[in-house]
Amino acid sequence: MSQSTSSKPLALITGASTGIGATYADRLAKRGYDLILVARDGAKLEQLAAKLSSENGVSVRAFRADLTDAASLKSLETLIRDTPQISLLVNNAGSILPGGFKDSDVEDIDNLIRLNVTSLARLSRVALDGLKTHKDGAIINIASVLALAAEISDPVYTASKAFVLTFTQSLQVELANSGLYFQVVLPAATRTDIWAKGGKNIEEVPGVMEVDELVDAALVGFDKKEPVTIPPLQDENKWFALDNARQALRMEFLQSHAAPRYK
Ligand SMILES: NC(=O)c1ccc[n+]([C@@H]2O[C@H](COP(=O)([O-])OP(=O)(O)OC[C@H]3O[C@@H](n4cnc5c(N)ncnc54)[C@H](OP(=O)(O)O)[C@@H]3O)[C@@H](O)[C@H]2O)c1
């Protein structure tokens, strides 16, 4: 693809071969973005790239990478450093563990953290310098409502999504004057392959959202420049109430002495 000569904006999407990432790819191509699509399944990426570029007249490049693999991640980081034309990074790639924590293999736990946490933080950092050169530079991080619901799922996956939420909120503060926009999206159960890959039957899950509806709603939040987008949450005041309560709690933390109940 001719990134340096194209006048179109350029987005990089991780986990773009299926599900939420592939749907972002479709929607961003329709919005006139050139794309770099990243995942492990190179054949699927090439197929999607050909389809999106012929349907939308944009340049789409497939980049095969396993984000749990240090060398593979570094090669993607090099691509990002060498491509300051990227104005939007969508950190979407993620997976779940088959089974609960007590049944999980330590290597699987480590890989999940590399994918859901480490790669997301590293790619965000590497992309920053290029993103800052665009007036509309942005990062979209895909978390999960499980970031707010530790009781529901596997501890490692849930905590990895809490990382994505807190990380993005913290970036919003640290880089408030950078001109960059950071959005964190919290989907609930969404109909994608992630469930079957994790050995879970989505038909047993109540309230499943279709992936098109999820991504279209998340992009409405993006256009509004919402810091936190929770597509299934019907009453947004419930989020504001939680966030206000958290902010109020934060004000109580700077104390030289322990609370009386600890004495
Ligand atoms: N579906 C839901 O109910 C739901 C709810 C909340 C949050 N989410 C989050 O949404 C994001 C997208 O998930 P999805 O539901 O769309 O699942 P999905 O259909 O399984 O898609 C996951 C994507 O990540 C890629 N991926 C997986 N492991 C990778 C690796 N090691 N290196 C590079 N790419 C890798 C996959 O491609 P390859 O296999 O080709 O590598 C695929 O493109 C994830 O972060 C997930 O946690 C999903």
C-alpha cells in the first residue's frame, strides 16, 4: 500500500481477522480509512484486506503477528514507529482462558496477560509519537464490562480488562493536553468466536449483543469523544454515579494516619 502518498487517514487494528476487530475494519474502511490489519491468521487477514479495499477503494495491508510472541510484537512496533501516518490505533486483540483460574496452565495465563495487557500498553506507547503529529490522533482500547464485575468471570481475564480501563483513564489524565483522544470501550457479551475459542457456549449466555450493533454504538461514542463507552448500559447516569463515587473516595486517601478501625 502507498501509505506515504495516500491522503486518507490510516488506522491500525489489532485482532482484525474476526469479530469486533474485523467489524471495526469494515466500518473504518467505509469511513475512508486506509488500514493495517493485525492478527495471527494471515490468510483471513489477506481475504478481508482484499474485500475491504475493493469495496471501499482504500488501501488495506495485512500484517501477521502473534502479539504473545516478543519478536513478533517487536516487528509490529517497528512497523508502527516507521509509519507515523497512523492516526488511529485500535487495540482490540484479546482472548479468554478456557476454564477458571485453578484449572489454567501458567503458560496460558502468561500468554493472556501478554496479549490483553502487555501488547496493548507497548503498542500504545510506541504509537504515541506518531499519533501526536495528527490533529485527530486517537487510541481506542477494547476492555469489557468485566472490568467492573470481578465476580463474574475468570480472575486473569477480568483483571486484564480492569487494566485496560484504568490504563486508558490514566492516559486521559496524563495526556490531557496532548491533543490526543483516548476511548475505552466496554462491551458486554457480544456474538463472536471468542466464546467458542474459550470453550464456552454463547447460547447459554443471556443478553448477547450482535457484533455490528456493538461496533456501531462504540463508534457513536467515538464520534462524541466519550472517554468511556459502554454500549449495553441503558442508563448512563449509573456510570456517572459510580465514577463520581470513585472520585469522592479518592479524595479520602491522603491521610497521615490509619483509620480508627485499624487501631
Ligand atoms: N465477544 C465478547 O463477548 C467480548 C466482550 C467484551 C470484550 N471483548 C473483547 O473484544 C476484543 C475482541 O474480541 P472478539 O470478541 O472479537 O473475539 P474474537 O472474534 O476471538 O477476535 C479476537 C481477535 O484477536 C486476534 N488474536 C487472538 N490472539 C492473538 C494473538 N496472540 N496475536 C494477535 N492477534 C490475536 C484474533 O485473530 P487470530 O486468531 O487470527 O490471531 C482475532 O482477530 C477482545 O479484546 C475481547 O476481550 C469481547
